[in-house]
Amino acid sequence: MYKEEVRRLQEIIDDSSQIVFFGGAGVSTESDIPDFRSADGLYQQKYKYSPEQIVSHSFFVQNTEGFYEFYKDKMMFLDALPNQAHLKLAELEKAGKLTAVITQNIDGLHQAAGSKNVLELHGSIHRNYCQKCGKFYDAAYVKGSEGIPKCSCGGRIKPDVVLYEEGLDPDVIRKSIQAISRADTLIIGGTSLVVYPAAGFIDHFRGKHLVVINKSATAREVGAELSIAAPIGEVLGRIVVK
Ligand SMILES: [Zn+2]
């Protein structure tokens, strides 16, 4: 399957030395992390809210307990392991061929696979801070806490995750645009490209090869040189790093 596409991707990667990878939820689904937006209807029946509403700043403020119930159950998968996509991208970085991974995921699996330059547009479940004193807590502490995770000072802990209604970190945006504008190859994987800011970022790409790897057809025509409609881990797993 996809033999010709994988051969072409191998050629492109062999021809590149400044690859940037831009990934979305599809990169983590092969590590058995479901997209929280597709959470089952039980929560919506219970709260009468959509996942997007629950994972919003105002919901966090007004119904912190409900937020954490959903967040711990549907967004924190601490046993998940990196898949072929994460591992191959880390290998490409180590070989000096890939300069940055830009991700919309919050699971930390790129770092778990060994990637160093990871730009997390939506933050990470692995960083959590007390809103009163700023003390740091890891994901296990939050996941294991009863109800709302509290700091030793009594303050409320908030994940360093960008919620709906909150802005992205300008520094992460700046670094992402810089990496894309300097890349010779941009590989977009596991995202439909319709989600902000993915669509806008692509406009900064001035390099040679634009590749899209996504299980379902992408919603937006981006003029990719190569488009592979397959799971990203399956495809990248066949690439040989030279
Ligand atoms: Zn505190």
C-alpha cells in the first residue's frame, strides 16, 4: 500500500536538510489517544456541553470540577507511548535533517520519543501551575488528585494548556513561523488544516517540498507536492533515515 507515495516521500526526505513537521490530533491517535473533540456523548448528556465548551476558559472558571472530570478522563493519557511517527521524527532531528516539530497536541509524546525542538502550540498536560503561588506540578499529580487539584498553599492548579477563548503563546507562534519560513520541506500530518492557526502558518512556507499525510482527505487545497491519505505512523515508519 502507498508504495509509490512512500518512495516519493523517501526521495523528498533524502533531498532535505531543514524539515519542519506540523502535526495535529491524528499523530496521537496511533498511540491510542483519541481526539477529545470526538469524546462520546455521555459527557454531553451529563453537562449538556460540547467538548469544546468544557475545554474553554469560561468553563474552567465557572465549573472547575466539571472541567477536571472531563480533562482527566478524556485528555490525560499518561500511559500512552510514542508511535512510529514520533520516533521517526526524533530520529530525523538527531540526524540533523529536521529542525522543528510544531504540534497541536498536548500529550508530550514527541519529547517522550526524544525530540528536542518541539513547539507546543496548545501547551502540555505535563506542565501545571498553582494559580496563587506558581508552584509547578506534574501530570501524575493532577491526574491522581481528587476533584480539583490543589496546591500545598491551597491555590487552584491550572494546566499549561491553551483552552478555548485563550490566546496562543506569541513566542511559540513566532518560533513556529520562523521555523516554517526557513524550512526546505514542510510535512503536515494528522490534521485537517482547517483548525486555526494551521492554515495561516502554511502561507509562510517558502521551501521546496510541501507534503500532507492525513488519514482523511484534507479540507483545504494547499497545493501539496505529495499528499498521502494514510495513517502518519504507518507512512513514516517506512522511511529510512540516511
Ligand atoms: Zn500554590
